[in-house]
Amino acid sequence: MTMPEIDTLSPLPEDHSGTTSTIPPVPEDAIIIIPVRNMVLFPGMVVPVTIAREKSLLAAQAAMKADRQIGIVLQRNPETADPAQADLYPVGTTAGILRYVAASSEAHHIVCQGECRFRLLELLPGYPFLVARIEKLPEEPEDNVEIEGRMVQLKQRALDILQMLPQIPQELSDSISNVTSAALLADLMTGLMDLTTAEKQDILETVDLKERIDKLLSRLSYRLEVLRVSRDIDEKTRNRLDDRQREALLREQLRTIQTQLGEIDDSSSETEALAEKIEKAGMPEEVHTHALKELNRLKNMPDSASEYSMLQNYLEYLSELPWSVSSEDRTDIREARRILDEDHYGLEKIKKRILEFLAVHKLNPEGKSPILCFIGPPGVGKTSLGQSIARATGRRFVRVSMGGVHDEAEIRGHRRTYIGALPGNIMQAVRRAGTNNCVVLLDEVDKLGSGVQGDPSAALLEVLDPAQNNTFRDNYLGVPFDLSKVMFICTANMPDTIPGPLRDRLEMIQIPGYTEQEKTQIALRYLIRRELSENGLTQENCQITEQAIRDIIGHYTREAGVRELERQIGSVFRHAAMKIAEGDTEKVSIDSGDITDILGAPVYDSETAMRVSMPGIATGLAWTPVGGDILFIEASRVPGRNRLTLTGQLGDVMKESAQAALTLVKAHAESLGIPAEQFENSEIHVHVPAGAIPKDGPSAGVAMFLALASVMMGKPIASDHAMTGEISLRGLVLPVGGIREKVLAALRAGIRTVMLPAKNKRDLDDIPEDARNQLQFIFLETVDDAIRCGLIENGKSASSEKK
């Protein structure tokens, strides 16, 4: 039995007490009408009705007070809040109110019993609710053979339906068996059946009893046939299902219906398409057998099962991998050299190593090539070198960012037992490339993390080992994939943070920063053209001179790479684009004198001029992950007790260098002409500016020693000298790393003389020739060499005398 919808479109009035006393009486040939939504009341039925509209509440209260019947009429549009006669169906049912329940909420309830049909003639005005004149429609006599025969058939079909429905009380079947009136039985069964509101209203409006029973018998026959088919389907499918598949019962019933009706099953066409893709994928025999086994599982699985979509996605992913798809490997060394020279300026040693790598691969394609790892500060072209290698070899290029990856599953993939599982980044990159011999760039491998999900760097060991990656097994795929044809290239800013086992599998290629000459050529050859295009300009309407580029490099950037230089050139071109867009000019020429007006005051100037005549100031050279930099060591002596104070965010190693430097100065006090009591009566303070930046490392030992010797002797250090090197307590100057980056930083800062450990002389070959020609190099064996060449005697240093 279907329940009526709640009538809740209009709000409940706040107070109904006493309102019915002012309503005029309803004539005897009229009746109070209560319009309802989505329900039809039949004679003989007892149903609850929920009302909430103000007119409906007043109508129910007036009928209760006057002990009058009401008329239940279905409205045509359920959304109509205040229906008129045209909004109501013409036939309804009179009903007596058995009970009125005033709820505390906005909706009240009445229980009413249907009496007889009536036809709505007209609505009467002057009432706060609907009142209408009606014509009652009496039932015709039932004492004829046609009515009795139809009643027998109706009762039998009703009992058949009740027997096939689950959880139907026996009392209902007994009540239907005992009904003696054909009209009552027809109305009762219509009210109980799950018909639409329009169908019920149609039967209510059918006055002729024989025609009414015929309509009901037609619908009962259809419903009975549906129940029989449903029972047959249920019996056929129940035997196929086990306990794990019972949740797919309804889908199995639908599949059986589609089979009996001859409809095409879409799932079969999907599995056929998957089978075709698997055959065309060119999988190895082991993988092909596994894929067919999983495909058979998919065919026998209901598509509503939780595992169905997961297995379908897995097979699609498996068939889309490039098992046997390879791009044509082009290893023309001359063409590769041309492409590298076209894409990058300088980097001759790097290009030579790449060409050697390609040459070996050409002569021995099946050989185990090393994994190249480009190490260098940001903006020096590590990623673009990988793109050039892919272009030179004719391979597809895919970049995989390793920065911030802290889950092993990002490399090896998630197991298929997890919801939303996916392959790892390596297999996803190979799939995106579409070939099994692509170039995969693993960017920022030095920034891999680790956590409770595992260590991604450990998962990379198998990927980057040429002896193991031919059977790489992703957790999601569960089958081996040959990665030996993939050309892996890594990039990093600093090698120290790369785990040892992973670093052992990589061939480190250092890419240091660029000199001013190299930056100028890079800007003229690449950056200007790129930024002109980015800002909608051409070489015809905007030009910039080489001297302007040099001014930008010297006064507005101080970096190892060229990213900041490209940003500053972009700022200059945006200024030009604004002038042209405003119509002020059609062509803009930018020279050196225009740079200050566009970019403002110079950001970087020489930092050594102000320290020319101050003892205790030494210029050191430091290495940072983003290139080299200069580092000032300041030493000061004040009266006090023998004490050393160190400030400037120094690390433990740098503090130890300062203590060793002070010990060396004390040891050389006699040869330096420093009275011994001067140490007893002095408090020495060593400070390294930029105190917010942590500093550490042993390479500032020479600068510490010179700064302390300078302040104790009262002699300044040559301001155009910079130095690096570790010291020992024997006074030896030991070699350090990062010479190229430090020398280039000294050149950028306006330094003219660089003091290096003697054992670092071999590193001069790594410094560009134009940088070597602009600098004077002094090689130190002991700290005595540093004193002799660094301190100013009589207005000159020993190194300046050599020039």
C-alpha cells in the first residue's frame, strides 16, 4: 500500500482558535474540499492524510466542528500552492474524518475513510477554504453475470499476486477472500497496487463498474507476469551466486533479462576490445599469459562487483604499456654535437662527455650504459641538457620530478588491493612516452625524502641499476618490465644529500656556474629571443645592446645560473612593451643608460672598496648549493683578558677553524712581530656578516688566519684579494673543493687576485679561459705564503709587486 505525500508547501497559521465560528455554514448540497498531492482516496479505504496548508487546516477544523464529510480531490500540479477549480481533477471521493491529530510541528494529521465517488460541479465563493457543489456518483447494481464473473477473476488474480509477494500478512489475503462487493474489491485492490497517481485517478474516474474492473484486471495481469518473470530469474541466478556475490543479485537479474530479450551486453563488447588490445600489445610470453588469465576472470565477473572496474583498469593499463614499441634510435654524433651547440653555449667538457656517452651507445647498443647525473646550481641548464640528449637521439623525453617524494610507492607503485591504486611514477612516465626506449629525466634526486612509507631512494636503486632494471617489477602491474632500454638521466643541486648507494650508481657530471662572458652570450643567443616572444615583441620593434646586457649581469644579478638574468631581461622588455602598447613609440632601443631608469638603482656593487684600509678584514670564498659566493671575515681586538668570541651563525667546523687560526697566529707571533703579552691583554672577536645565514666548513681557515694576523699586526689585507683553503696546526694550507664556483664568485665580486692552496692548481683547467685571463692566482703552500702575499706592507702587497 502506497502512503500519501505530506502536504507542506504553505506554512501553518499561528492560531486557529475561534476562527471557525465566523465561517458561514456550508449548504447541504455542497461539501468542504481538501486538495491533496500524489494520492488518490478510494471508497472503502481508510488512510492517514497529512495537511499543512492554512486552507486545508481550516477546512478540516470546520468539517470536524460541523460533523460534515470532506471531499478529497487530487490536484493536477503538485507544486500549486493555492489551487483553483481548473487545477483539480473533476472526480474525487467523499470521506468522513475518523480522527484529527494536532501535532506540535507545522503539519497536522487526519484519518479519513472513503465513502463514494463524486463529480466536482463548481466552487462556491465566500469561504476561507474550498467549498464546492458536487454530484455523487452511485455504484451500479452488481447482480449480473458479467460483474460476478469479473469479480471471481479479479479475486483470483489478487490472491495470486499476494502469494508471490514477500512478507504479506495472512489477514490481508483472508480479507480479500471475504469481500462480497465487486466495487469494493476493485477499489481496495487499486489502492493497494503500486500504480502511478495518474493511473489511480483514471480508475477512480471510471464510473462504469465493468469497465473499471477490466482496467484493473489488465494492470493486475501485467503485474502478475512481471512477478513470475522475476521469480524465474531469481531461481536461475540464485544457484550461480555464492556468498561473496550475493550483493550483485540485481545486476545478475538484469543480465538474465537482457539475455532473454536478445539485447546486446555492453560488457561483452568491452572484454572483446580488451582482448584485442592485449593481442596487439606485443607482451612477453609470461605477461601475455598473465593478462589472458586476468581477462578470463573479468569475463566471469559481474560488472557490479567491487573488483570489476579495478581489474578492467588494470588490464587497460597493462595493454597500453609500450612492451614492444621503440622509437628509431638516431645516434649521429655530428648531428648530436650540432644540437648541443645550438641549445647550449659553453659547457665544453659537459658536451664532450655527453657525446662520448652517445658514441659508446652507438657502437654498443646492448651495453650497460652508465646513468648520468648532472650536478650544479639552479639555472645552469641541467634539465635542458636532458632535453637536448633526447632531441639528438630522436627519443621521446619525459620528466619526472623527484623533489619532495617521500613514499616508496611513488616509485614502485601501489598494490592493487588498495582503492585508487596506481603504478609508480617510472611506469607512468614510460606509458606517457609511448616507447620503451625513451629518455626519462629524474629531476632533483637530491631532494628525495623518506618517512614511514619507506625510502624512495632505495626503490630507485633497482630502477637505475643497468644490471637489474631489465626485470623491474612495479607493485601495481605485478609483472616484470624491461627498463634497460630507457635512458635515465638525473639532476641534482648538490651531491652530498644523495644517499651513498644511489650515488654509487650515478656518474656525476659537475655543471658549474657561468662567467660574465658566458652569461652575455647566453642572453644574446637565447634569452633575448625567448623574452621578446613571451612579451609580444619582435627584433624589429625592440632592441637591446650588449652593454646593457652586461650592466644587467654586473649590477642586477649575482647568481651561478641565468634565471634571474632572464627575469630582469623580461622586466626590461615589459617596460618596452608598455611604451609600444600605449602608442608612445613604434620602436624601442634599450642602451646601457636606460637600465637604471627601468630597473632602478643597481642592486649589487663591489663590496670590497669600503674595507681597503681596515686591518682585520679578509675576503674568503665559499661554496653554496646555488654556486660560489664571497665571505667576509672580520676580526677585532679590544682590551681585555685572553678570550676568543665567535659570532655570525658559525658551524662547529668553522669555529674549529677559527680556534686553529688563532693558535697558528700565536705560534707565529715572534716571526710576525707580535708581542706575546698582546694576546694576554686582548679580547679577540671574529665575526662573519650575514649572521642570519648558517655557515660551516673548513675552507675559511686561511681567511681566518689572515684576518687575525692582520688585526694583531695592525696591517690591512689587500681588498682585491680573496682566499680559500683549510689550515693545519703545522701551518700547511690544505686543498678544498668547489674551486671553479669560488673563482667565478670572486670574479663577479670584482676580485682581481685569488689565493688558492697549491694542491688545487690542477683545478684551474676547470675554470673558463676568459676568467683565468682576468684573474691573478697565488698558490699557497703554508700560511707564511698567505702572510707574505696578502698583507699590505708600505701601501703594497707582495702580490701587487709581482703584477
